[in-house]
Amino acid sequence: MANAIAFLIVCLPSITLSYIVVCLISPWGTCTRCRPGGRNRTCRACNGSGKRPRLGWQIYVYLRRLHRDGTR
Ligand SMILES: [Zn+2]
């Protein structure tokens, strides 16, 4: 059990880091609402583009805006 916890502690930062890298490389994920049929012009989740910003990207944009507003 202790080994599993140690394994998690070691792995978690690298998983988080690789997720951040994925978000920076391709910030747009496919829309989960209209993914089976590809694009859907009437999809309200993605405005018909078929792409949605990843959660990590949204957090990055939020933090960047927070930083910009804070340092102005
Ligand atoms: Zn959609």
C-alpha cells in the first residue's frame, strides 16, 4: 500500500505536466455533444465548430487573465 502511494506521488506531477503540455500544444478538443455525427451547426456547446477548448486551456486562460488584471 505504501508503495502504491509513493508511486502516485511520483507519477502525479508528471501526469499533470504532460496534460498541461497537451493543452498547450492542442488547446482545442472535439465537442462531446456532436462528436458522433461530426459537425453540427445547431450545436450550442461549440457554436457549430465541432471544437471545444480543453478544461486545462480554460484554466490557463483564466489564470492568464487573472494575472493580467492583477498586474495592471
Ligand atoms: Zn458541438
